[in-house]
Amino acid sequence: MSLEDTDQDLNEQVFNKLVKVVHTHTGITLGSSKKIMLQARLRPRMRELSLHSFESYYDYLQSHKEEGPYFVDLVTTNETYFYRTPRIWEYIENEYLPNWFQKKQNVVFNVWSAAASSGEEAHTLGTVFQGFKEKHPAFQYQIFGTDISLEILSYAEKGQYSGRAIEMFKEKRPDLFQKFLKPDSNGQFSAIQEIRSRIKFQQHNLFEKPKFKTQFDLVLIRNVLIYFLGPDQEKVLSQVCLSMKPGAGLIIGESESLNRLKTSFSYKMPLVYELSSETEDAKAGKAS
């Protein structure tokens, strides 16, 4: 018996149950428009498990904790590419970095790619930073990338890219591409070792309190807040700011805004916010 011989429709009752599981694991809220997407993504996994209905898969998910990570990988969307939204990179390169470096030349610049996906954003940061370092040799940086999906992080750690993502980067920033990305024998491109050595990846659920000790000067959390409802967006941002230095920058995605949210961030320019120094006072209060 195969899935093709059974009723493959994901009914509303089971869909709603799965939506709750998604929210429990990730904080993400799936709207009714995502029903077809969820149905399509679950089918291959159900075939692997020889399960012949979505309700059977839901029951399996509830009784097998080890299925949770597979489920998260299936339902999370991972779409990214190099040098996405050029104006953001121009701002980091031409304004944010020079202003930061002028004030803190003897400090390591720490940046967090908070929805790293397959790593293109983290590696774009590396090429921009390395270009800045060529002009300012004293500049030191460390890039930290996180994602909820272990599977997608395995791609990020390999750091090998080809196809559309590479072509777009080559077109938008040929100077950085030619200097800092090198081809291998299989026609894939990787960042030079000096950049790769400064990038670390780790699994992290944005809906949970960060467990790492690094305090960041800049955080990019782009095109992920749109998957959360307002209160959950506020929760994510409150968790993120715990790992940010006072006055640190926050960059969000093109379709996102913090205008209607209660956060510790102040607006600087479209897509760019700054963490209030008052947050650090609150941290100090908790510590005492």
C-alpha cells in the first residue's frame, strides 16, 4: 500500500494540530494559506516512515520525540542568497563599520546572523568585513550564525555554493567576489580560509533564551519575524536583545517593521534599529 492509494488530503482538524506543534517547537505560526505547503513537505517524510495518513504522521510525531528535528526541518523555510538587499550591505560597509571602528579600534567586532539558513548571509558579512580589514588592518571580527534547522546548518558549515546565489553575488559585487570567493574542482565556490576561520555556526531556536555568552555589536534577523505573530515577535526580540551590547545595531528584512511592537529598539533608518542603552541598565539590575 502506498500513499497514492490512500486519502492524501490534510484535513482542517489535523492541520490545526500540526500548526500547534509547529508553534510549540519554533514559535512560528502557520496561517491557513500554508496548508498546501505543509501537505507537500510532509508527504516524502510520510513515505519514508510508511505512514498512510497525515493523522498517522501526527500520532507518530507525538509518540516519537526524535521526529521533532525532522519535522522542524520540513516546516521551516530556508531561502537566502549572497548580498541580499544591497542597500543594507552598503550601510554596513560605508557607515556602520567606519563609525564603530573609529570608537572601538582595539575591540573585536562581533556580529550575529540570527537566521543563518545555509550561510550565505554569514559569508557575505565575511567578505564585507575582510574588505574593510584590508583598508584597516587593526580591525578584527567574529561572525556567529544560528538557525533552528540542523540540516540546513550542515550546508552552512560546508560553505560551498554554486548556481543562482553565486551568480547574483558575482553580478552585484564583483570586487568582493573575485577577492574572497574561490572555486573548487567541482565548480563550487567557498570563501577564503581567513574568512571561514572567523565564522562559527550553531543551532539556536529564536523562541528560546540564548545560551551563548557572546555580546554582539550587530545582529541581522532578516526575513524571519514575518513568520511570527506580534506577541511572538516581541518575545523573539526580547530574547535577542539579551545578547546585544548597549547601542548595538539590529537589521531586519524588507517586509518587516518594529513600529507597532513593544521593544527595546529605536528606529534609525528603514530596516535598521538600535538597542537602547536602558536595556543594559535592566541587565545590571537583574545581575545585582
